[in-house]
Amino acid sequence: MLRLKPLALASVATLSMTLGSCTSMGNIPSASTPITQSEAQMGAEAHPQLLAEFGGAMTGPQAQYVAQVGKNIAVQSGLGNAQSDFTVTLLNSSVNNAFAIPGGYVYTTRQLVALMNNEAELAGVLGHEVGHVAARHSQRRQARAQQNTLLGAAGAILSGILLGDSGIGQQISRGILQGSQMLTLRFSRDQELQADDLGIQYLNRAGYDPRAMATVLQSLAAQNALDASLQGRDDATVPEWASTHPDPASRVQTALQRAAGGTGVTNRDTFLTRIDGLVYGDDPAQGIIEGRQFIHPVFRLSFTAPQGFYMVNGTRAVSINGQSGQAQLSTGAYDGNLGNYIRSVFRALGGNQQTLAPASMEQTTVNGIPAAYGIARVNSGNGQVDVVVFAYEFSNNQAFHFAAISQAGRSGVFTPMFNSMRRISQSEANQVVPRRIDVVTVRSGDTISSLARRMAYDNAQEQRFRVLNGVGSGDTLQAGQKVKIVVRGS
């Protein structure tokens, strides 16, 4: 969801300090303690940064509905006595994610909401996140580690396998991932299970079917597996909600066992009616990913990721991920000099730990666009790596750049991508329209296969339909039942 704001590496450190100001185990309140004044201040300071990282807050009836459900479930925690004690936000993000921070701030992305199939599942996910807050998990992780682990699973893979555990490797991986929405809090398995348990308690208190926690985890596991398959990955946990909330598949049975005997409402039809028309996938105003191609109709640019790589669209950057390297497209302040621009990107990637500068700089032209690139070879824990910054001048005051990391001598894997950057015509930009959720009623004669053919995708239509609706291989549809399909619509 590339809005392409300048990449500010300092924001990660700022957010870490904000969320991690409580570092003494003795000062951490118990799970039954209401929100404290210091926690409220902590959340208020972090809230604008999280909105910026995840595409901003949505408004309108859909956002109001999510906030209503979220506040209702949050009150069950005892953290606050009134719904006004909580701020629940629907984020304009195409990443499956949900989280909460101290102070009563709860978030879910529209993409994750679209994956749900009833109101109880929405309440379950938000209740799980409130459970993390009630149990003060972020403070406890901070107290043990003396630092907030904001680097998500993809960053851990990059720094641990490609770059080793060196300081420069960690710094560069943070810089490459910043703005890609892979930066979020991680919790231990025990903490995840505790949050599941608390979420189930909140569902029971609010009158929802507590089995919804298990069914939404099941959908998340299925979505992760589908994403991995579509992206050609063996790993089904990166970079979605379940990678920072680990192993949803194994938690399904535990959640079912803890919900055993519970009953309550799901409000399925109400939920589906209220989310009808929700934007699904990328928002064209923030750029879209179509297969290996990224298109930004506002900035009138496009590029193609290398074969075997997949992309994640973030608020300030697009990340390009593969086994042989990682890259990111972003922008920054531009003074009309590509050389100065590239050197500033290197300095930001090096951070305070190491002075990073290109060993050489070359000027070129790519599809008629003035361009330049620099390369630096860096020692890391697992040997040497190459860092490449490839920049393009789109106007006197606007430049874009790729920052890429690969093992030494293997940066050529990104050359086709660097050379694919191009301007798009206004006509091509006008053809980019969003996908949306369309809730339809199953008619007599409709089948999973016939409805799946209406999905606005060129591949895996039936698999996408099944995952989106939580429909298993042995399930059938009934006339009168509401289901979701994804269509093109402005």
C-alpha cells in the first residue's frame, strides 16, 4: 500500500521506546488491573505511528461496525468500565494483521476482517488482542529482553540466514523492511495460548459462540497455506498475522477444547451484510500488486519482481522477498542529485552502527528514466553481502529507489527488476480499479465451482473462494446461504 512517504528509520526506534518504557517486572500490572495512566499515555503516543505504518484509519459504516464490536468485546476484559475507554480502528491495509497496544488501542486490518465469516470471529480476534494487553505481554517481553522485538518473522529470516547476527545485518534488515508492515510485536507460544484463552473468556461473557476463536484460526492457517502456495514458498507463516502470532494450525484444536460446551451467537448474516463492499487486497491509491507486477496509478510507475520472488505492499514501501535476497522500493527527499540521494539511502541503512557508503556509483537510463546505482560489500555474520541502491529520477523533486541485499556476487538476481522500472500512461493508470467483497445469496443450482468462477482472479479461483468462506473439501452450499466473492469495482 505504497504511499511512498520518505522512509524514516528512526520511527522504529521511537515506537520501540514508546511501547517498551516499562522494563521492570515488578512494575507490570496484573491482568485484572484496569488501564493505568502511564499505559494510556504510552498508547496515545504510539497510536499515530501505527496508523501511519498501516495505511491509516478507515471511516464510514464498516469502520463504525468494527469499532462497535471491538469495544463491546474489549469491555469484557475489565481493562475499562466503558466502551469509551477503548479506541478500536479498522486499518486500510491489505496485510492480514491485528494487534493491540497498552492504553486500550485495538486494531485490525480490513484484509483480516474480509477473511472472517461472522461477528463472533471478529470479536474473537479483537478479544485475543485485548488479551495480550490485559496480560501485559508486550511489557513482559520488553522486561525480559530489554528491547522490543519489532522485527517481524521475515526480518528474522533475513538477518539470521542471509546476514547472520551481526549488528550491520540487523540494521540493514530493519531498514529494508521498514514500511513493509512486517514490523510488529511478537509473542511466545505460551503468551499466544493465554491470549486465546482470554479471548474465549471474553466471547463467553459477551454472549458469542466461543468456538469462533478456533474457526478464525483455521481460516488464518488456510490463508497462510494458500499464500505460500501462490507465492511459491515452502514456508506458510510469513508474513501474515499468524507469523507474528505463531502457528495458528496447532492452536485450532486447543481453542476448540477450551471452548467445549460453550454456546452463543455468531451473527453471521449481520456481519456479512455489514462488510459488503469492503475493499479487498491493495487499494489502488496506494499501488497494487498483480502477480509479479507492481503498478502505482498515482505515481504512474510500474516494475516487475524477479522470478521466484513475492511482494508485500506496505504503507511506505513495497518489499520484494526471495530465498536469494530481499529488496524494497521506497522514496525519500530529493534535491535533484541522484548521487546525493543514493549516498543518503546508504547512510540510513548503515544507521549508527556502521558508516555505509557505495564503493562505486554508476549513472544510466532505464526505459527513458534517468537512473543511477551504487553497490557496497558488507561483512556480516555469515560472510559478505552486497547492498545495492538503484535510484530513478521521475522529476526534479521526486525520486524512487530500490534497496537490495543479496549474498556477495549475487546481486544480479535483481537486475531484471531494476531494468523493468517504467512510467505508465494515464490510460493504463485509469484501468486500475480495486477489488471488493461482494456478499451474494446462493441460489438454487449455484455450486462452489460456479460461484468461484466469479472471483476476480486469473488463478486459483476455487481455492481462494474456499479459504475466503471457510468452505472445506467436504462442504456444500445451501440455497439462501450468504457467501463472499471478490469482484472488481470502483
